[in-house]
Amino acid sequence: MTMSLGPLLLVFVLGLIVTPSTLAQNDARYIKFLKQHYDANPKGRDDRYCGSMMRKRDLTSPCKDRNTFIHGNKDSIKAVCGENGNPYENNLRISISEFQVTTCRHTGGSSGRRCRYRASRDFRRIVIACENGLPVHFDESVISPKQAGPWH
């Protein structure tokens, strides 16, 4: 009986070694997602907000062309990977509910403090990629039909 436990014990120990590195990698991608796209309590949500947030989040070397910040709580965003999301194209998920978002678009300037941004505020459904139940990539936000103008 001791002989048969050896291989099983080896598989168990190897599983313990491999699992934390996989989880840490996913956590790193989730943390990067939060750094680039999450701001729970925005102040202002105007052009100055965008300039300030883009610098604080290290998105200005070089100036990032466009970035969206999602406002609300982390659990609501994580829920898009589960019960608050539906499958979307290319293994993405689209939120069932809308989120308050601020999108910052680069309007000029070079890197660092010279980057200038234009803010646009909205409530939108978000499209994200998930790994192991965590958001790891923001793809886009979708204008809801009731907010779309006659050009949509």
C-alpha cells in the first residue's frame, strides 16, 4: 500500500507547486486590469481628471491613445465574468448591466505631462476578457440603444 501512495503524493505536491504560480500570474493580469481601467470614486470626470488619472496610472509614456475607466465596485466588474455577463465574440464577456465609465481620448502632446486628453462620460455595457473568474482585459464599452442617437 505504501508503494501506491508515492505517485499520488508526488502528483499532489507538484499540484501545490504549480497552482500558486498560475494564480499569481492571473492575479498580476487582474491587478494590471484594475490599474488601467478601474476607479471606484472618480473626482470630476472631466479633461483634467483624464490627464491626472492617465499620469497616475503610468499610461503616458508614450501617450495612450484611448483608455476607459470603469466606476463602481470591483465585485460588480468581477461578476461580468459570471452571473452579470454573457458570452460575446472571441471568448469575451459583455455585461448585462451598465456601468458608469469615463473614456479618455488623447488629443495631443507627447509623452508624460504633455499628454492631453478629452473626457467623455457615459453609462455603458462593458466587454472584457476573463481568466479564472477575473477580468484581465478591457475590450470596449457598448452604447445602450436608449442612449444611442439617430445615427446608430
